[in-house]
Amino acid sequence: MLLAAATLPIAVHLSSAENISMISKVKQLEKLKNAIQPLKAKKIDVEQILKTKKCAGCDLSDINLSGVDLSGADFRNSNLSRANLKNTKLKDAKMSGARLNDANLTYADLDGADFKGSNLQGADLSHAQLMNTTLIEADLSTATANRTEFRDADLTSAKLERANLSHASMFGAHLTEANLTGANLSHAFLRYANLYKATLKDTNLSGADLSLAVMPDGTSPYGTTEY
């Protein structure tokens, strides 16, 4: 009896310690949960986006905004991975730092939009309009841009590895220091394009129009005089 009585406080003490440890673990889990909550908390419905055209830093992955007019919208640093933006009008939109990997941007109007530093890996931009669009340091590796309009677009230091740019119109496009390793530029229209210091390793340029374009070494394959 004396022995049992002597050990009882110790058992109680151990039980309290276990409770404190459990409470501490729960608090740590809550803290971790709260740390990753903000991005999900910013998820906004389509109606609100159409009304405000503003959702910077939002989680909009898999959202369907096809065919709507979002000209001038602000989606900076938002997650639009796998979003359906087919036929969507994003003219002059603020898209810098946005994630658009595997997004559907076919036939979209992206003229004048700012995609600086955005992730467009695997995105489908076929038949889209990107005239005067900013794509500085954007990642378009493995993207599809078949018959896409890139006239006067700024693709300085952009990543275009293994991108499909066949039949794309890149008249006067800025491709300085762009990485076009393994890209398909067959039958692309590159007249007056600037490819100075661009990487063209294993790039398919068959049938491409390079008239008066600036090549990686600073020269032009057809000279400087139009004929």
C-alpha cells in the first residue's frame, strides 16, 4: 500500500507531462496550418473576379474563365495553373509572377499584357494574340504556341526550351538571350526578330523566315538590305 501510494504522484506527474506535450504538438500543427492558409483563403468566386477584375496573389488553379473580358485585370503572383482561359480577353492585364503552367490560353487576347517572370510551362497558347506583350524572363518551356501572334513581343531572357512555336508570327520580337534549346520554330515568321545572344541549340528553324533578323552572333543571315 505504501509503495502504491508513493508511486501515484509520479504517475500523475507523467500524465501531466504527456498532456503538455500533446498540447504543444497541437499548437504547432495549428501554427503550421495557419501559415499555409492565406493562399487558400484568397480563393474567390468567378462572379467577384468578373466584377472587380482584381485578384493578386490568389489561388485560382483549375478556374474556368473562358470567353470573358478581363482586359486590364490584375492577377499578379496568382496561381492560374491549369486554368481555362480559352478565348479570354486579357488585354493589358497585369500577370507578372503568375503561375499559368498547363493553362489553356488558346485564342486568348493577351495583347499588351505583362507576363514578366511568369510560369507558362506546358501552357497552350495556340492561335493566341500576344502583340507587344511582355514576357521578359518568363518560362514557356514545353509550351505550345502554334500559329500564335508574338509581333513586337518582348521575350528577353525567356525560357523556350522544347516549346512548339511552329508557324508562329514573331515579326520584330525581342528574343535577346532567350533559350530556344530544342524549340520548334519551323515555318515561323521571324522577320526583323532580334535573336542576339539567344541559344539555338537543336532548334528547328526549317522553313522559318529570318529575313533581316539579328542572329545570336549579331549578324543577319540575309544581310541588312531588303531584297
